[in-house]
Amino acid sequence: MVPSDDDLASIRDALAASPTNVPLHKFLADSLLKAGRFEDAVEAYRAALAVAPNHQAFKLGLANAYFQVEKLSAALVIVESLLEAEDPAAAAYVLHARLLLSAGEPQRAAYQYRQALELDPEAVDQELAETLGVAPPGAEADDEVVDGRIRQRAGDLPGDAGFDLERPRIGFAEVGGMDAVKDEIRMKIILPLTQPELFKAYGKSVGGGILMYGPPGCGKTYLARATAGEVQAGFLAVGISDVLDMWIGQSEKNLHELFEQARRNRPCVVFFDEVDALGASRSDMRQTAGRHLINQFLAELDGVQASNEGVLILAATNGPWHLDPAFRRPGRLDRIGFVPPPDAAARTAILKLMLAGKPSDGVDFAKVGVKTEGFSGADLRAVVDGAVETKLRDAMRSGRLEPVRTKDLLVAAGTVKPSTREWFATARNYALYSNQGGAYDDILKYLKLA
């Protein structure tokens, strides 16, 4: 029974007369929590803890009150301290489960809820149990959710709705530079498709993977799309948001469906952007959920359940040193290609493409190309955008269309700092001191350190 306002007022009067009375503090705070007056309960529990700082029930009550007013971080700090103490209460595990569920970690939440039930079978929270799919001892779990994992219904077949299959119309002719990486792709991907009899004679299958790495903004994604266009294959571009899901177990299912879609549309190029986000080193992980996803990824690359013949894998990363070493084993992403910033000739070609269709007059692209040493494709885009914006402002003032000239591009280039410098500062250390097997020799050559 929840005390009335008059009863609560009487308790407050009694506390005013006896401010160190612990049972009175507990009765008031618990009553406010039950009455749904959560802000008042927070203040009451804090006042109680000022009298009895180590009182576990007061700490748990305050954490519950914080949870109700959505101060989740504060609640989590208190609950974690309670769980570290000797003989934590089952209610602390239940609240921890609720906090983990709110943070998008349903599997850990399910584990903590089961811990609560093991300590006290009476600590059942029906709403939480149904959400997590955790059944009471001896009962069957929900058909769709089991211990925080979504179970695929029997008879469901993965469809193609989750990933957009492209048919790129660009080829290597539209990609400036990157000759070394292009050669790797030709040998690993293009020639096996265009000359299958020759490769079959040598026992080489059509498939496999290449890992492209280098500073951001240097055209790795564009090159992957051009690869698919070169062989007239399907193209699936995959980001971490396409795979990762808050429900542990669903991410692995998403990854499996992606590979199944690629197998149904062979030949198909699957491009994983920022692959280190999906395949980070397992030794750096504290949670098992990430390890499960990596194991699933490796199994799909190996074609454990289905052949990957005709499935061509391209992956890109700015930090290859963060990728789990297992991805580099033969048959997986066993070829590695360094994608450096474009050279002078490539920068000249890129600038021409970017300025095409825009008003310009007598631009010396080669001169601008020389002046933009170390610039990535994204940096060059910033240069062109800066020059165009300047001419737009001039045109609005004068009322006349002003063309972009060489000096405009050079002035804009002076305001842009090459974004690749920071990347090379980090990459240099890995190439010098963590270069087992010579994986990063190309970085040393580019920096003229080898």
C-alpha cells in the first residue's frame, strides 16, 4: 500500500525530529519510489545515504530512481559498484539487465537476468523476461528471441531487399593512377573471369579477396566500383551500418544474408568499406559479441557452408594494423594493395574531371597538379569547391558569370592542408616498427625510407 500525502508529510516531520533515523529514511524513500515520485525519491535516497553511506539498499533504491528519471549513466555506476560487492542482491542484477538493454546490449542483459534468477527465483520481471526471451526455469523461451538473440523462423528465406545490388558502368579507364593495385586486381579478379580456361588449367578458382589500404579520400571505393564495371559484375557496397545490429546474433545473420545474395548473383564484387570496423583484432575485444561476428565473417570468406566461386571480395581500410590477422590468411584477404595519394598526373586528371561542366577559362591543370603534392582526391574536391565558391561570391556581387581560372585554384589550394599527412605520421610508425612479413613495405617506399 502506497502511503498518502498526509502519511508522507508525517514521516518528513518525524525525520526532522530524528534526522539520523535510518528506518525512517528507508520508509520515506521506498514509499516515494513506489508512488512514482521518482525525482523526490532521488532526493530522499541521497539524504538517506548521507546518513548511512554504505547502505546497500539505499544505493540500489537510488539506482532504481535514477533509472526511472533516465539518468542511466548515474544508475549504471551505482549498480556496477553493487555487483562488485560481496553477495550482491538479485535485484541489482535485474536492474543491471534493464540498463544493458537500454544501452543496446541484449545478450549481456539476458545473462545478467539469468544471474538474478539463479540467486533468487522470485526475482522475476515478466516484462523484461519477455523482451529478452528469457524463460523462467523449466519453461520454454519465446519463439523469436532467445537470450537476447533473434531466432530466424523456420522456413524463412533471406531475400535481396537488405542490400542494393548495383551494376556499375565505369571501368579502370575512369580511374587515374593506382597501377600497382590495378595489376593485383587484374590477376586476382579480372583475368580469372575473362580467361577461366587458363586459370582452371592451373587449378585456380574464380574468387578470393584483396585488401586495399591507404589514407582516406584516395579513391578506394571508386576503384572497387570500377572493378565491378570492368568485368560487368554485380556490386554490393557494404558499410558497418548495413551489418551491425543491436540484437546480438542478428549481425551474423545480416552478414550471412549478404554473402548468400552475392552467391546468387555471381559474378559479384562485394566491397567492405572500413573493414577493420567489422573485423577488428579479437585480442583487443572485451566482449564476445564482436568475436562471434568475426568468426562468422571468416567462415563466410572460407565458404564453409557454400562455395564462393565467382564471389570477389574487395575490402578497404585506413588502418590495416587494426584488422584481425586471421583475415590475411591464404584464401581470404590474402592480397594487400597500397592505395597512395594520387601522383601529379593523376591529380591533373582528377582536377579536370572535377571541373568538367563548370565555367572555367584557360586552367593550367598540370600547374595546379604540381602544387597539390600529397593531396588526396577528397582534398582536391575541397580545392575545386573552394575556388567555385569564390567565383560564386564574385558573380553575385557583379551580376556576371565569372569563370574559374588557374589562380583561383592555386589560392584555394593554399587554404587546404593535405589530410594525408596525419595518416602517414601514424602509418610510418607501423611500417618501421610493426612490419612483420613486409606487409607495409609500400609505405616505406612511398616515404622513401626503404
